[in-house]
Amino acid sequence: MKRIVFVALLSALSLTGFARGKQPITFQKLPQAVQEAVLANFEQSEVQLITSEKIMPKHYKYVFNMADGTKMEYNNKAVLRKVTNKKGIKEVFVPENICTYVHETFPNATITEYKRETMKQQIELNDKMDLIFSTKGKFIRIDD
């Protein structure tokens, strides 16, 4: 009997977790710091869809779909976590030393994705090659 109650409770908790998922929100409901970070590189009219997802208590992920095909993810502290665009992302989103490395090593390549993680940074080029960098922007390796 205890096992049935435990399984039912676990199922209910996982269903409520899925129900919270991504929620569309308006630009004005974003934290001020996130609004400023987005407006520094885009006009508000370029934002097509914004979704908010609660990751942990007091921690959110905001996903922006822009008119030009750019998709960006910010956390609630206005830190950019990921930016993608199949046509190429604006280099302002990528640290300068990483852009320099790409231009020198792969002069005909376009950066289509940039990800900032806890222990590394990663970019994807238009030829689907992934480059891994340290948090300080030092080249580590190629993943393909």
C-alpha cells in the first residue's frame, strides 16, 4: 500500500512540474536587467515571442524569439546563456577573443550558436563544427 501511495505522489509531483513549464510573458514583465540586455542589441518591436520558465525557486530562464530568426536565452540575472541563428549571430554576443580566434582560424565560417555554461563556452559554426573554449575564452578543442 505504501508503494502505491509513493508512486501516486511521485506521479502527481512530476505532472505539476510539467504543468509549470514555459509560459509566454510580455516584455514589460521581464526583470529590468533582462529588458536592458535585450534592448542593447535589438528593438522591442523585433521581439516576436518571450517565454519564461522557472528552473528553481527564484531562478528563471527567459527565451526570446526574434524577428530575424535569432533565439536567445537569458537567466533572471540578465546573463546570456545561449544565442542561435542559422544565418549567423551578431558577434556582439560572443566574447571578442573567441571571435578573433574564429576569424583567424576559420576565415570563411559564420558563428551560428554561442553557449555559455558553468565550466566552458561553446560555439557552433555554419558547417556544424563545435568549438569548445574555457570560461576565459581560451581554445580547448574541436567537437564535430
